Amino acid sequence: MDRFVFLTVDGLSRGAVYAAFALALVLIWRAARVVNFAQGAMAVAAAYVAYSVAAATGSYWLGFVVAIVAGLLLGALVDRVVMRHVDHASPLNPVIVALGLVLLIQAVLGMVYGNEFRPAEAPFSRAALSVGGVAVLSPYDLFVFATIGVVVSALAWMFARTPVGLRMRAAAFAPEVSRLLGVNVGGMLTLGWALASGVGALAAMLVIPTELGLHPHAMDLVFVSAFTAAVVGGLDSPPGAVVGGLVVGLLLSYVSGYAGSDLTPLAVLVLLLAVLLVRPGGLFAPVAARRV
């Protein structure tokens, strides 16, 4: 029972990070109808910026803030310089460009920083606190939960309660009508890319200290898990991305704890395949109205 409780709490902590990363994928999908396969590489690039700043200044928190800012700027840059000029007549075109960006970013990071793992320290202790003799959350887990909760709540409030959020939603679902109403659709699209990249950078800063360290490929498996979470919840559903992230985190924790870590990639692929076969749009996808 103690092991089950520990694995559940650990899975929820990891799932919260997957949820944030999946939310970044959903943001870009809703804004541009593009699955950004370069999201992981962009997040690692922002994490390397944080590493450089922290190494130069000795301040983790300054590096943390700079990583998020770097993510925002990188997302806007990718949209303006690259994705804005891609022909979207075929849905395969932006996918190929995104995969090319992955190779480019990882190659540049390898040339600049090398391909060895660099230590990434957590700002709080990762030693689990005991409640009733059962190891549960660590101070770092509490920090992760609090950070993800604030980000998800802020995004939900922005999209539902602010004029900018409403304009972003309008630009995503009815761009031509939005242009006629005076909405800067291009600017809203760039903002969507920036926000998604910033959230991805935040997720990288939270998850990399729990892995082997900083590396150009540090977010590859995280991206696979987060993409699965987004598909499970539905690419059109931000709440679904959050629920999907928690589900994937729990699944990986249970499989790793009871069956061995070697089976975790297989478990993710089985879950992804099952959802695509049973409900391709995701568990939280809106039901399409029938037309006569």
C-alpha cells in the first residue's frame, strides 16, 4: 500500500509536467492547426539559455525567468521567420518543417554546448516527506504542483476572461471573420506560438532536474509522453491536456514501479494506439453535430 501511494504521488507530480507540455501543444494546435514536433527541442534550447545565465550569475531563479522569456521569444521567432512562410496547403508541410527544426536546434546545441549530460540542480530538495510513515511529496514536487497550477489557472483565466484571450480564440476558429472585425490574426497567431513555447520552456525547467540532466535530446521522451497526453485528452481541449498529462504520468509511474522502467515506452505507445482506435479525437473532444 505504501508503494502504491508513493507511485501515485510520483505519477501525479510527473503528470503535472506532462500536462503543461501537452497544454503547450494544444495551444499551438488551437492557434495554427499545427502539431509542433519541434516543441521539445525549443524547450531544451530555452533550458540551455537558463543554464548559461545561472552559470554566469550563480542565480538559479534568474536563469529560470530567463528561460521562460527565451521560450516566449523563440516561439515568436519560429512563427515569424519559419512557420509563417510554410505552405499549409498540405498538412504534412509544417510537420516536415518542424522535424527539420528539431534537427537544426539539436545540432546547434550539440556544437555549442557539447553532447554530454550537464547537471541540472533542483531549487528545492527532492527528498520525499513522510506522512504517517509513508513517503509522499517532496518540496520540489510541491513546487512543481504549485507552478503548474498557477500556469494552468492563468491560461484558463486569460482565454475565458480577457479580450486578448477572446481574440486569440476567435482568430483560431474563424480567422477570416476575425480579420473583418479588426482582429490582428497574425499577431494572435504569434502570441499563441510565444505562449506555447514559454509554457514548454517552463515544463523543461521543471522536468530536466528529475532526469539525467541537460542534454540536446533531454526532452525527446518527454515530448512523446506529452504528445500522448494531448491526444488522450484531445488536441482541441486544454482541460483534456491536463487530464491526459495526469493519466500518462500515473501510467508511467505504475508501469515503472510494478513492471520495470524498460516497459514504460511500450505502455505509452499502447495507450496512444488505444485512444486513436477507440476515440481518435481524444476523450474530451467535442461531439460533432450530425448534419442532414
